[in-house]
Amino acid sequence: MSYVTRTGRLARLSPLPLFLAALAPVPASAYTASAYTETGDHLTVTVRDTGSGADRAERTYELDCHPARGTHPDPAGACAGLDRMTRWGRDTFAPVPEGSVCTMLYGGPATAHVTGTWAGRPVDARFDRSNGCETARWDRFVPLLPSMGT
């Protein structure tokens, strides 16, 4: 590859640096789904048995992201948390894989159901705290889901 300099001299340019630059790793944040969505995403979050007394009642929140708004207690935090977890081509809300080896540590009676659209994909995800894997999955989704103090 060659080009003419400002002084009119012919110079050669090696294509190797350009090739190596193309192979440089791209940070994972460049692949978040929010970078590919043209419109905001909408989720309905229903939680139950997340506390004591009145907090045991079923509550439903609406959440819109990009921009963050809705009846969720922390729309900006929930959207930011989801953005951090989302990777292009992967199901952010995937359940614990079948056959996973999980501790049998019960995390409490809390349950959640999340429906809607995220990163252009339909969402119909259920959460509970029935064992160590499910509790860890729940905790990854805080602040979309309420923190249970673990």
C-alpha cells in the first residue's frame, strides 16, 4: 500500500498495523444489547413474599429502559444493571441450566415473574430462591429484583 505525502514524495505503508488493529479485542461493554436497540425496552416485574408483613404481598412494577422510567422503585439502577449483564446473542434471562449442581440452601419464599421485551427478545422469566443456584441468579438481578439481604 502506498500514498503520496504532503511534500509530494511517494511513501509505502505496511498493511500489517491495520490488520493487527482489526484483531484487537473489543471490550465486552461494546456488545451490550442497549447498543443495538433503537427503542426502549419494557418489562413487567411481579414479586411476591419478598419481606414480612405488607412486603409479603404481591407487587407489580413497570419498567421502561432507554430512557429509564416506570413504577419500579429504581428504574435507572435496574436498567443499568440489566445493561451490564446483557451480551449480544445471549439470553439475559436464561434459567439455571438443567443438570446444574446446586447447594440445597433455601433462600426463602420470594418469587418473581418478569415479562416483556429486552434487547429485542421476548421475556417470560421466573425467579425463586429454592436453592443456591436460584438464589445466586436472583442476586445477579438486583436491583431489578429486590435485594433479600444476602
